[in-house]
Amino acid sequence: MNKEREPGTAHKFRLSGTAVSIFVLIISGIAAVFYGCSKVPAALGAEQSAAELSAEGSSGIPGDTADQSDKGNTAVPFVIYPHRSESTTEFSDDLDAEAAVLFNASTGEIVAAKNEEAPIFPASLTKVMTLIVTVENAESLSDTVEITQDMIDPMVEADASRCGFEPGDTPTVEDLLYGMILASGADATLAAADYTAGSETAMAAMMNKKAKEIGLHDTYFTNVTGLHSDQHHSTVSDMGTILAYAIQNDLCRKILSTEYYELDANEMCPDGIELHSTLKSRMYGDEMPGILVLGGKTGYTDKAKCCVESFAEADGETYILVIAGATTNWNAVYDTLSSYSIYCIGGESYEPSRYKKREK
């Protein structure tokens, strides 16, 4: 009888074992889901606690708790390198530039181009990359940096654009960011490099690393200001890609779009310092119907000639235009307005006599 009952007993044990196994699996699954949901995201670092994240604020810059719109995001934006398509056209001979490219910032599709892969000297367009690297590595925008004589003297000798800082001034990192873009201040740029990397040479190395990271084709930086060096070179397509990268960062976009910024008065500068955008002092951005130029950067050296890069909205799309090697600043500005109008929406060219210049 015992032998006859053994198969039934074994069967019951197997069923019981299966039920226990299923129960264990269910409990394990629930625990795994709960544990996974409670973990700090891996991208923020496995050892970073929720309290640490709260202390950093939404910006990702340690010690800052301001709104994200006022700080930089350190995540790498997705950038599509400018590329030609069947609809790409050549700029007309009316364009006063040695090289230029106009492309859709979202798709990378080139609308119009001229020598877009030819080497250029980027002049102060360089400072957009300096801006990016500073923003992405700043501990806090409220940190202060002392301006030294070593930052001032070489720039005075080189006749470089400056904000007007004096040795002993202690602007904040935020002040330096506006100074390097709006006034194209070499003094602010060198101070930002010293803060970020410890030296201009080290900062240039960080900028070259970033150039590789975002997929530039032919760019090499030897300095942070854009002062001429035969080894310091780029292309308009590369510079446009840098700008496309920059405007995906809230803080960089805000600075590049700002017209006016005032530095607080202090012992060294009792009247404060007023900074005006070198781009927006030459255009308002809304001169052409259907086009709104939002911001950008200018540059000039004897070898680079006049350079302008900008971003604009047209028909709900964002476009980027880089012009290098223009013979005059005003030609570069007028061609910027005309190019957006003609090639983006089929409008007219800009004629200074057609539009009354408004007083600042």
C-alpha cells in the first residue's frame, strides 16, 4: 500500500515545491521593482544621495539652488552636424564673406553654403566654446575670481576687446560669462579660463576635448580668446555646430541672447560696468518681416576679418548662420539679415535705406 501511495505523495511534494518557487519569484520581483524605483539615477552617480542632489539644486551645479533657467545643464545635448541635401543652395555672389553656412538647428540640413568646410580663423567666435566649457564646469555662478595684472597686460598689448576690469576686481563667474560674450572681453575670458582650468593652456585643452566630443571636423584651439594664431583654426560648419550645442543649454542661450548686462559697483569700479552686446548693438533682430534674430556672437582680427554667427526663428524653425571673412562689420550684419530672409522664407534682402534706424 505504501508503494502505491508513493507516486501521489511525490506529486504533491512537486506541486508544493512549484508553488513555493513561484511565490519566491513573485516576492523577489516585487522587491526588485521597489528597490529599482528607490535608487538614485545611475547617470547622477551611484554614491550620490538624495540629500546631495537636493543641495545641488535643479541645475546640477553644486551649491546652487536657483531656477534651472539661470544655470547651465551639464548633460551633453544631441547635435546633428550640418550636412547638404538636394535642396541646399549656394550663397549668391552678393554675400560679402569668404565662407558661410546657414542650416536648420534641429535637423542639421544646410539651406545655403559657401566654402563651409574651408579653414577659417574664428576670432572671437572662439569665446562661445569658452562659454560652454566654463558653464559645464562651474562649481557655482556666484564664485568670485580675482582679476590680475597678468590677465590685463597681455590683452592691452594685443589691443584685444576688454570689459574694463582692473587688477583687484573680483567679479562673479556669472559676470565673467556675460563679459566674454556681450563685450567680447578678453579679460573676462582669461579670468574664466583661470577659474575653470587653472590656466589658458589647460582651458584650451578642455575646449579641444569638447570639440571632439561634439563631433567637430576641423577645429583646434590654442587660446580661449580667439586672438590670432596660425594653429588656431576652424570652419563655419564647426563653429555653427558649437553654437547649436550652446543654445541647447539654458544659461548659454540666455547669455547669447542678452542685449545688456550691468556689473555691480565696487571699490575698484565705483560706477559699475555696463556691458552691451556687440551683436545687438548693430541689429535689433526684427528688421526683416517673418525673421527674429535671437542672439549670437561677433568676432574680428586682421587675419579673420569680420565674423558673425547668430541663431534666428523663421516659420517656427530655428536656424543658425555663420559668416566669416567679411570685409566690414556692417556688411556682415546686413548679410545676416538678408540671408535669413531670402533663404529661409523667400523674403527680400535687407536695404538700410528701407528701414529707419531706431535710437538705442
